[in-house]
Amino acid sequence: MAKASASSSERRGTPPRAPAREALGARLSAPPSRPAPRARRRFGLLRLGFLAGLWGLIAAALVLLILAWDLPRAEVALAATRKPSTTLLASDGRLLATNGDLYGETLRLREMPAHLPAAFIAIEDRRFRDHWGIDPIGLARAVYANFTSGRVVQGGSTLTQQLAKNLFLTPERSLKRKAQEAMLALWLEQRFSKDELLEVYLNRVYLGAGTYGVDAAARLYFGVSARRLSPGQAAVLAGLPKAPSRINPRVNQGAALARGLEVLNAMTETGALSATQALQAAEAIRFTPAPSRDAGWFADWVQDGMAGRAPSSADLVLRTTLDHALQSAAEARIDAILAGPGARAGVHQGAVVAMDAATGAVRAMAGGKDYRNSPFNRATQARRQPGSAFKPFIFLSALQAGLGPQDMVADTALNLGGWSPGNGPWRPRGEITMEEALAHSVNTPAVRLMQRAGGHRKVADVARRAGLDGPFPRDATIALGTGEVTLLDLVAAYAPFANGGFRVAPFGVAEVKAEGRPWPLPRPEAERVFAPEHMEAMRAMMAAVVARGTGRAAATPGRLVIGKTGTTQEYRDAWFIGITGGLVMGVWLGNDDGVPMDNVAGGGLPARLFREILESAAAASPRG
């Protein structure tokens, strides 16, 4: 039976007990199994990736720290103050000069015509409304365009990046600056809305010739506020950020116009304008003429006079008294005289001042031949002997002493303590009237009239009351104009002869606005210093100077001109001070070093220049 049982267990497949124990022992004593090679590689890659990512984050943090280390504080930069600007306008509102960076009004987006921001978006950043400060699509397009053309033809910066650069960074070209620009652009996009960013950009973008913002540029290049820019004008401005210093209308009108046409084409592509509208806009583009640089003497004089009289921390707009037509005529004619007959006669410099006799408002001022080469103002800074142009104050002293234009005075030779004034080519007649003596600028009658009027002290007092400060000679030579004066002061001292006896102070600013608000500008009132009847007598005698005396070259058809010539010893200075209507205008010709001219007297080139300026201004004036 036992045998049968064993056989039956074998049939069931049960192993014997001893072999089972041996198999178990073999398994327990065997070495442990290892992961497959593929699993090991996968694990190593994961570990390496983790470490690389960790070190990458650390490196990125370090890079950001380095980039941000010298970044300006954005809030401080946005609120930073700038150097105030001064804008000078002629009496008719035309731009005359600017000092410092020129900013116009800060305009809201809603105050600008729609085509103005549309022009900038069309040419600078068509996806402005769609990106988040950095435009990968635009950047890729720029890279492709530059690569295929072999040169830089397109930029990839967004308007936001340009704004970041303008507000916070320097123009330096480097990878670090570009990275900082991108960081700031992202910050700006998070801080401001698209409209706010566009508004700030349009008010701060540099557009050449010292102008910042569209309003300043609109006023400089087109003479209008940015509120009234036409589509063509807006296109020209939008084209300037590409190269503002090189293609602005003050430097190269042709380049500015060509770039404006590119912008108009871009506006048609974006749908901002139709093709017909773009063509009409292109045909209507006009630039205002550049202000004359020679008016720099007047601009300098005006700004020097404003020192301490207006807030130094505000943007100033000064509407001046300058008459554009008269100033242009003075500049053109003095250039012509000095380049032609003046050069042949050894005359190298000159000056002109024109003034309103009733108020003292200066209407024109040229302080030399060329402001760019010599900004020294010979009208206000050079003190020269006036010669016989001083004689009207001698004759006025005689009138105050009771003499009249028809009273007689000797024209014969005179000796005062060894000093004998000469009469030049004048042939003595024995006695002549005061009027004839002034008309022909005879010296010995002038000295005798001074003595009869009370001497050199009396004459000096009359000159000071008219507005000449001196110092004056303390002897009889004062009668021949041996003191020193500036052209501006001499012109102002002639004003009482034209206005009935009132002394006026010359001024060049009619109105001041500080940050757009009127600023009070006190001005001394005209003061009566001479009797009207004496001024009437002086005008009659000075009329004879032009009608039949030394000033005949100043006679102007259709105008009553009165005045007085002046010539100093050896022809070192030549003057003519004339009056017509309510205008007093003085002319001086000579040389800075005092070298004598070739027989140039006050009745020659200066009187001729006076007449030519009047005629040129009348021809150019709308009232002409």
C-alpha cells in the first residue's frame, strides 16, 4: 500500500522534499540582480536634466541681476525733470530761435488727429496693439529682411522698446542695453495701457533739430500745433525716428519728404489712408522756411535781458518785437553792401538797429556780417565814437537856450586853447543858419552853438536825458562826437525826435508765457524829457539833412525821411541814424580793429544801406 501511495504522489507532480530545500538554498545564496542598462541611462539623463535646469535657473538669475544692477529706477526716470527750454517767436508768431531742447505742449491722444498716431504705428510697429512689449514675429521679419538684403533695412524694436530706450537708457548699442530695453518694455506694458504708452511716446520721441514730441516738431517744421497736422505732415514726423538728426526738414528737406512718402505708403497698407488720400496728402506737404541764423544777435540780447525776470525752472515762450520782413531785409542788404561796395572800400563789418519810436520796441537787429562766424553783437556791445551823429544833441541844447533853426551862426575857423576843429571840404560863408549847419554837418558852428548853450556839461546833460549814459568828454570835443556810444543806445536816444519828446527804453519781448500761462513783464513807461516844440524844430532841421544835406542818399521815394550822418576821424566809423514814420533805424559801418575805411562817410554807404533796407522791407511786407 505504501508503495502504491508513493507512486500516486509522483503522478501528481509533487517534488521530493530534499530537492526543494536545495533549490531554495541556491536561490538565497545567489547574488542580487541589477537594473537593465537602458533604465540606468534614463535615470542618469533625468538627474543631469535636473541639475542643468537648476544651474540654468541660477545662471538666469545672475544674468538678470547683472542686467538690473545698473538699470535706472523707472519711477524716478518717469518723474525726472529736464532742463527748461526757451522759445522765441517773431512778432507775427513765426519761430525765431530756441534755446535748449524744445518741447511743445503735452497732448492727450484724443487731442491729436487720428492719422498722427496711425502714421507712427504704420511705419514703426504695426502689431503694437497685439504684442506684449516684445514682438517675436516682427523681430523674425526684420532678421529675415536684413539677411536677404545683406544690410540693415528694418528694425525689430517695438514702440514700447523705443519708449523704454528714450525714457531710461542711453543710445549705446550693445547686447546688454538691448536686453535691458526688453526688460523695461515688459515692465512698461504691465504698468500702462496701450493708449497711455502711445501717448507718452508721441510726447517724448526725439524728432530732430532739438525737438522732443510731435507738438514741438510740428511747430518747428510746419508752424502749426500737432492738433492741426495734416496727414502728409503727420507722415513726415512719423518718418523721422529712423534718423532724426540726418533726415529732419531743417537738415535735408528732400530726405524728409522721401521718408514721408514711405510712411504714406505704409498707411495705405494698414488701411489708415486710401491710395487717393495718400496721394493728396503727399502733394500738400509744405515746410516752413528755417529762421535766419543771423537773428541770433537779437535772440542773445533778448535772452540776456530776460535773466532773472521770468521763472528759470519753466518752459518759456517769448513773443518778441522783431518784425520778420524788416529783419530779413536788414540781414540781406547788409550782406550785399559788405560783399560789394563795402569790400572794395575796406569795410568788413556793420550793424543795424530798427526801433519803434513810440515804445522802444526793437523791430530789427543785425550785430555784424555773420552771426555763425562772429556772435559778438556790434549793435549792443561795441562802443564807438558817433562823430557828427551826436550833433543833434548840440543843436537841441541850443534850442533850449532860446535859439531857433533860422538863427545865424559863424562857420569860420575857430581856435580854443590851441584846438582848432576842421570843417573838411566845407567852404566858409561867414554865417549860416542853424538848419544849414546841421544839414551840412559843419563842425565850427556846432562848437559855437555848444558854447552858447552852456558848454559841454549842458550838452552832456541833454544827451543823458535822451538816453545816452556816457561817459562824455569834459571839453569842447564833445561837440564833434568824441564820446563813445553803442548803436542801440544812439538809436534809442533819437526816439524823442520822432515821438514828441519822450525817452523810451529799448526792449525786445512783448509777451512771456511760462508753462503756457501769461507771465507779467513790467516795463518802464515812456517819460517826457523834451518840449514838443523843440522836437518839431529838430525834425525840421533833420529833414534838411536828407533833403539837401549830407544824408541825401537816404531819401526814399514816397516816404518822409529825416536823420543825421556821422563820420569819425580818418573814416574809422560811418553812421546814419534815420527816422521815417514811427520808425527809428540806425546803421554803423566800420572795422573791428579800427582800421580806417577808404573814404566811407555816413552820407555814403550807411545812408544808402538805410534806404535799401526800407525799400526791401516794404517790398516783402504784406502791406507793402
